[in-house]
Amino acid sequence: MIKSSAAKDPRRNVWLQLGFPDAENHYLKAELVVRLAKAIRTLGLTQRTAARRIGTTQPELSKILGGKFTEVSLERLMRFLAALGYRIEIKIGAAKRNEAGEVTITGTRRRAA
């Protein structure tokens, strides 16, 4: 589960500490890239096979998994996970009194029918 309120906590979000103007967005993308790498490992795929499944090239996937993903959109990363059989669920709710709001993203693997 990814909680973007952590992006506002300078102790937990290095992007915020480094002064990135869009630290929360970068934090969420980084979390999705971690999920993508884990999904590829869990499925036992090579980068070439995974790239073919998600509709990109192996060099581009390698670049993304290597940390160079600033030009990749959140939506595209979510489509990559969906193409590997993961469901992306985004929940937006009111914050509790005296707490910061948060956006939660939960990904689960769909099971074959």
C-alpha cells in the first residue's frame, strides 16, 4: 500500500528533502517502480519478456527499473502493472481530525479464472 502522506514527511521522503518541486508525485512513481520490479521478479520474467508484455522495450524498462523514471507518468506505470495482471485501486477519503490527508494505492495480483 502506498500512502502519499509519507511524501509530506521530510524524514521519509528523500525527494522532499532534496527540494524536488513535485516531491509527492516523484515519491508515488518511485513506489510504483518498486512494485513493478517486484511484480517482474514474482512472475519470474526476464526484462525482455516483461517489456514485451507491458508494451515497451527492454532498454526503456531497464532504464525505468534503474531509477530513471522522471519522464514516465504515473498513469503509464499503473498501466504497466495492469498489463502484468495487477489491479490498481486508488482510494481518496477525508482525513481524520488533526491528521493530514492521504491517497492510498493498493495493488493486488488478479487471479486467473
